[in-house]
Amino acid sequence: MQINGLDHVAFRCRDAEETRLFYEELLGLPLVAVSSGEACVRHDGAAEVLQLQFALSDGGRLSFIDAPATARPDQFAPTDGAERHVALSLASAEALLALKQLLDEHDIPCGEPVTAAGAMALSLWDPNGLQLELVAPLLPREAGTADAAARDHLARWSEQTRARKAWLFPVKA
């Protein structure tokens, strides 16, 4: 079995049109599908549902679900992006800087671009409280292959944090 890629990632949105304006008009992602009612696969029983899908150039999709009957304000609080964010790739640092200028012109709060690990990145929050990281490569990125150094790094991390995690997340009997 081989996983070929990411098909889509789905998040709630508090307002479908506000979300469309942000992703389509500002970020330039085309809205390629909208479904509602029974056409939406839901697990919480919500009947009043609309799903938006925006296309990414690699074939993946970013989806947002508007379900006002089950929405709560806490679902849209800005996330702590260190753990939960969506990173979208841009073609170049120039494209990232041009998008930063556009965000500034539209008074969309965002940080300053930072450079690390062979890429330039810019963080911001969408209208739904979801942190986005816009990433532009500065160096070529290799296709994903197993890496012994990465596994060694993970093993050292796991050993260093094992006691703390055992205290935080005890095994349930």
C-alpha cells in the first residue's frame, strides 16, 4: 500500500461567504465545489450544513464546513499555531512577499516573514481562527524518503521526553 498524497483537510468555518472571500479573493484559491445537506458527510447529525472546497495546485483541497446548528464560539478561537496550523506552499519568496504586501493592504494581521530550514514563512490567521503558515522554498526540497538522521533525532527526543509524557498521559488500566 502507498499513500499518494493529501486529498483534503477540512475545518469548520463560521461563515461560508466570509471564508470564500478570504481564500478565493485574497489568497487566490479557486472555489471548486460546494455541497450541502445530505451531500455532506457528517458525523454529528447536523442537518443544516454547507461544505466549500478550494483547490490547491497539487490536486489537494482545503475544505470548510459551515454548520450553524452545531457551531459554538469556542470553535473559532485563534489556534496556537505551534501545534495546529495549515502550511500552504508558495512558488517563491517573491510570491510570499507580494502576498504579504496584499495582506497588509487589506489590513489582515500577519507576522513578518521569517527564514529557517531553507524556507521563508509567514504566519496569519484566517477568519475562522485557523492559523495559516505560508511557506516559500529557498532551497530545493527532496521528495520524502526515510532518513536515518531523522529517525535518530526522533529517538533522542522520545528518550528525553518519555518521563514527562508518562506523567502527563498515564496509561489507563
